[in-house]
Amino acid sequence: MSNHDQNFFNLFMVVIGALVGIAVILIITARIVAGDTQLAWVQGDPAYAAAVDARIAPVGRVSIAGEEPAEAAGETADAAPAADAPAETAKVVDGEQVYNTACMACHASGAAGAPKTGDAGAWKARIAQGADTLHKHAIEGYQGAAGFMPPKGGQTQLSDAEVIAAVDFMAAKSR
Ligand code: HEC
């Protein structure tokens, strides 16, 4: 090899070495950033933790005659979050959010004969039926003159409370 080639080779190895170093730095940076992602935020959210608590709460509890019920005695540490959880999840029900995901498809445009949100004329007689009837029709479904309102808007995974919140949101917007 000539001297010229040797010089070129040395420079080439320095450049390759520098690139490998940069790659290693990028990999380390990426790992640090990945530790602080969406997943970490979601799992750290108290509302999420409360929802998980509610899902994994024991279905029942054995009370033995002659003993204070565990909850009344306040002796079970794990009973407290289970008891609190339903209230916690009830609080996070957001009628607007439920409406946006489950009801807007029909009620924003008036598709399939649905009364449009904000159309006071279309809602006047419906609201006059009373909130209980509106809630019932939204939860159980309802065939009216204008069309068919599917039970819970077709989103049967919604709780009754979520549907009620969405109805109240829609009705309030349509007065
Ligand atoms: C597939 C379309 C569709 C979706 C999705 C939908 N609706 Fe409806 N909804 C209708 C139609 C059509 C009517 C009118 C029925 C009639 O009166 O003939 C209606 C009527 C209603 C009424 C009035 C009932 C009454 O007694 O007058 C309420 C309240 C209501 N919907 C709530 C909801 C809520 C809450 C959601 C979301 C959870 C939802 N709807 C999703 C189609 C839909």
C-alpha cells in the first residue's frame, strides 16, 4: 500500500469511529426519552389507577356472624380503594366526551332522522317528555316517527351513567 492509501485508510477509520460513537449516543438518548412516554403518563394518571382498582376490586366480601363487617370496622386497607373507586369513576364521566365519541355521528348531522344537537325546535317536544324518558330512550333504544335510536347509540359498552351524561349534555345544548 502506498503512503497515500495508508493516510486515506486512517482517516476513514476515524470517520467510521466517530459515526459509531454518534450512533451509540443516539441509542442512549432514545432509551432515556422512551422512559417518559405516553404509557408512563397514562399509567401514572390517578383516574386510570382508580379505574383499574374498580376493575380488580373483589366481587364480594364474607361477613361472619358476630363480627363487625370488615368495612365498618375500617380494618382492611384494601377495602377502602375498592369502596372509593365507583365514586371516582362516576366523577370522570364527561357527557361531552361521551357525546363526541358515541352520539355525534348521528346527532351532529341529523343522520338517520336523529334530532340535531342545538336544534331547539327538534328538541322542544322531546325535552318536554321529561329527562327520565329521554334517558330511558337513549339507554334502551327507541323507535320513533323520525327513525330508530339504537340502544346507547350502538355503543353498548357505555354505562348507563355515561349515556345519561351524554343525553343531558345534548339536551342542554338544544334548549
Ligand atoms: C345511528 C344513529 C344514532 C346514534 C349513534 C345516536 N342516536 Fe340518538 N337518536 C337517533 C334517532 C334516529 C333518533 C330519533 C328517533 C325518533 O324520535 O324517531 C334519536 C333520538 C334520540 C333521543 C331523543 C329520544 C326521545 O325520546 O325523543 C335522545 C335523548 C338520544 N337520541 C340520545 C342519544 C345519545 C345519548 C347517543 C349517544 C350515546 C345517541 N343518541 C346516539 C339516532 C342515533
